[in-house]
Amino acid sequence: MKILHVLTDMLTDSGSPALSVCGMAEAVAAREHEVSIVCLKREGTAIQPQGVLVRGFAADRQSARMASADLRAYLQQNVRHFDVVHIHGLWQSPAHYAATAARQSKIPYILAPHGQLESGVPKNGGRLKQSINWLLRDSAILHHAAAIQCLNISEMKHSPALQGQKNTIIGNGIPASVCENLPARGSWRHEIQSTLGQPDRPLALFLGRIDPKSGLERLLPHWPAILKTHPDVLLVIAGTGDKPYIDTLNNLIDKHHLTGHIVWTGELTGLAKWRTLVDSDVFILPAHQANTSPAIIEAMAAGLPVVLTRECHFDEVEEHHAGVIIEHGDMSAFATSVSELLGNHEILSSMGQNAQNLVQTHFTWEVTGEKLERLYESLALHTDIPLDLLPPRDNP
């Protein structure tokens, strides 16, 4: 089959959508299909998928909807040469161009919202222009899609616009080889021995983009409660963010006397990231919004139980006893859960093993690639979507 992915850009700074498309495209290409990506060519470091053709087109001007006459012309002329089009994201012109061209050429397309519909269709206030665009253009992209790719059940449940649509459930992943080739525990701890002071000091890890969505500012005031029961616990914050928000966090650290209980690592990639993951004891994400963050999957792959807010939209963690999900942004309950896990090594170990099993069975790119292949085939052949790719009957 010939598959075309369409998204705004493939920049590393764009976060989860670009990384997801890279993983999906590589996984399906590895199954001997011809996979292409088209996107806008923008300033920054671009992700380069292996075995996938990527075409970039210049934007006409800097605007919220990222118009590009060149991209639009390419899609109008070439969509008919593909069996299926996979569109990632809404609101911006590339998605509109791709959906329009696919409809005109009678080529089925899949829409992956990547969490952009979780707070509902915009209706008022400063989002008036977005509301008008939804009514005029973006709702049509959704309603004419041959299938909607939700990353998990939770994304679908928390996206009002997705109710009653042709939803499928196909998640993100990591390479299966990662789970099989984790670094040995202890090397990162040895490297930061002077900071740890003691080799078995408990470590709680935050890994990801440090921005207001991360929720760190609401957790830090509750960290002293954890220190009352675990005075030696060290919070490791790994990632980068904008200076104003980092300054806000540092002010909270000073205010709550947390200096010495927190270490900043900056951005971690490759082996350094995995060494830090396997040497930690629990992963935390107190996010306001984090639709199936790749960091959650990576943490579970490393055998870490996770403590998340419900806003992370990862209900599978709860269902498979791989961690704890906190309701209503309750940071007092969040801190209590972290303390309880660190104080019970048997549960810590059991949840960590469950987390690893969950990733290996549901969240590798190999699993995702096989599911996408079957979805693409069903759409290209105009047959029914396989039942195991559909939501359970109690979540229509």
C-alpha cells in the first residue's frame, strides 16, 4: 500500500505529534509499505524518519493556520496516487488541504486529533475566530473522515466532538527493542553520587517539557508532605522550558525550602535518558493536560510505576495496576500516593512489572504498526474495520 501522512511540521520542538508520526510511519514502512510524509518546512531541527520519504513545503506567511499554496497544489495533484491519507491535527491549513483533496479524489482518510478536541469545540470568548473556522471547515474534516484515530479510550471519552464518530483506538509506542535492551541499574546513580549522598536514595522523576501544562507548579507546594515521611527522597526534573516558567518553579522551590531536595538535569536523550529512567523509583506527571505523553510510556517501559493526574488521559495505567491516577488535580492526594509507593517496595515492584508488561503488549511501535496496517487495508478495500481496533461497546 501507499500511505500518506500529513501534518504541520516534523520539528523536534513540536513535541508529541511529530514524534508520533515518525514512529507510526517507520513502523508501517518496516512492514514493506510505501510511506510518505508531507508537511511545512519551518525553522528548527527536523525529525528524520528512517525508510520514509518526507517532503517539506514553504508556508506562504507566518499565520495561525499555516497556509501554503505549494503544499495545497501538491496534495491536489498527488493524493489520488495513495491508498490512504493519514491526517494529524486540526485547526491549521495542511489538515484542511489534505481532507479536501482526499474527498475530491475519493481516497479514504484517517484523522488523528492528538488531543486537540479534548476540551470540546471552541464556542466563545477569545476563541471566536477558531469557532468560526470549526463551523466552516474543521468540523467537515472530522465528519468526512473514514476513521478517527484516538490514542486511547480516555482521549475519546474526554473529547465531546468525537462522540458518535467512527473512532478507532490505536496508541503511540516505543521500539520493542528498547524494552529488551535497557541499561543496567546503577550507572546514573554512580555518576551523581556526590549529589545523592547515598546510593539507594529514593528518586522520583519528572521527564518531559517543563511548561504550565506539566503541572509542576501545583505539586511543588505539596512536596514537603512527602519529605515528612521520606526526608531523603530526591525529585529529579528532566527537561527544558521557557525561562519565565522555570523562574516560577525556582521561586516555589525557595518558598517551600526544597533546595537540596530537587535536582535539575536539563534535557535528556538517548542512553542518558534511559539510564536516568531505570535508576529512578517512581515517575510523576501532575499535568493539567498531557495526552498520552511519550514519557509515560518510556517510564513504564523502564519498569517504573507512574503517578499521574486524570488529565494525562492514560486510563490503562489504572486498569493494569501499573500506577496511580489522581482525580480532580488533587495534589494532596498526589503527594500521598507518591509517599505510599515509596514506602512499599512490594507494591512498587509489582506495579513496575505491570507497567513493563503493559508497554510490551500494547504500546510498542511494532504493535501499533500491525494495527495501522490492518486499519489501512480495511479502508483501502472498503471493508469493515477490524473489531479489535474499535472502542469497547460500552464506549461507543
